[in-house]
Amino acid sequence: MFEYFSKYWFDFVWVMTLKEIKARYKRVFLGFLWAILNPILQMIVIGFLFQFFIPMEIDNYFYFLFAGLLPWNFFSYTFSKCTPLMLNERALIQKAKFPREALVLSIVFSNLFHLIISLLLFVILVIFVGYLSIYKIIILFLTISWLVFFTIGISLLLSTLYVRYRDIKFIVQAVVPLWFYATPIIYTRSLLPASIASALRFNPMTGIVELFQFIFVSNNLIFSLDAIIPGILISFIITIVGIHLFKRDNEYFDDWL
């Protein structure tokens, strides 16, 4: 896809990523602490509601919830921000010739940086509880790779479509909350009817979130390939379509914007 694969290409992506990270925390007193504070606050609010008012029979529910929120927040925030990205950066796109995918990648990688900060703190906590092993760390690396791959694909797809169809913005706003509840973050699929639990396998975030929860929560949780393989296939298809559309249309962004 990236015809600009060169030192210039990598340097440009690196500079744009640093710019995004610095812009996010400019004049922010707590700085990078917000990377961990946001999911912690979500965990407390959602966990309090479901643990005490709607009891969930899940061991270590707050760990379970936090492990699901980390990949979800990375994913939802990234593709939501990338959707109108080309329009927001219209002045830069029309002014200079540069690899346009760098705009999307800078958002993905800057958010990946924040995800890694949160994961490092969570890993330290979980190590003391004794849930992590070398085996799980390897699975974590592979799961993050899958998450980043899928996020790049859907971000390229939506940012390309948005240039021509501004309705995409409203569709994304409507879909994000529905997608959240269609992903087993606050519940396990075992609590659902078999038909619904089976249908959720085709949501790529189901396999990703369940792997995170398996890694960071006690050994009582297991994962099965039946939830992973369909998600990987859907992720691959979406990413290939996103790359193809972006590669085909990005040279016309100047005119369409």
C-alpha cells in the first residue's frame, strides 16, 4: 500500500505521531496520567453499577472490566477520531504532498502509546496477583498486533469514505455505543443465549476483548478459537478493503475536500 516506504516515510509518520502526542497533553496538568485515569474512572462507575446494583457473577469483576475497557477505548477513540481526519486536515492536504496514510497512522500510534502506558501499569499490578505468565505475555503481544492491524484497517476505511460521504460521521456516532454493548466488556458471552453468543463471534472486538480478559484475569477464564478465527477473518477483510479504498481514492482527496 505505502508507496512512500522509505526513511522519509518513517520519519514523517514518527514526527506526526509525536505531534499528536504533544498536542493531546498540551497544558494538561496530569499529563500521561490521564492514559490510566480515564479507564480507571470508567471501571469504577460501570463496575459499581454492575457489581452492586446488577450483580455479575464474575470473579475479579473490576479486573475483568478494566481489561476489556483498555482495548475498547483504544479502538473506539482511534477510529472515531480518524473518521473526519482528512476533512480536519484539509489545509495541510491541499498545501503539501505527503503520504496521506501518515495522518491515520499518527493517530493510531499515538493512541497505542497511551495503551502501552496503561498496560504497563496494569501488568505490574497483575504480576503481584500472579495471573501473568510468559505464555500470556506472548498472547498479549499477538492480541495487541491484531488490535492495531484491525484499527488501522477500519480507520483507513472510514476516513476514506468520509471524504465523499459525510453521513459516515453520524453513522459512527450511532454505532459506537451499540458496538460497545455488542462486545463482551461488561459481561461474558456465557451469560447470553447461545444464538446471540455465537453471533458475537463475528465482531472482531469480541475475540480481542476476551483475549485481554483471559490474559489479565484469573485462570478461571478460558478462550476458544471459535471466537477468534471469525474475528480475525472479518478483521482481515475490513483491513484489506480499507487499504484498497484508501490507496485508490487518496489521490483525489484534494478535489473532494
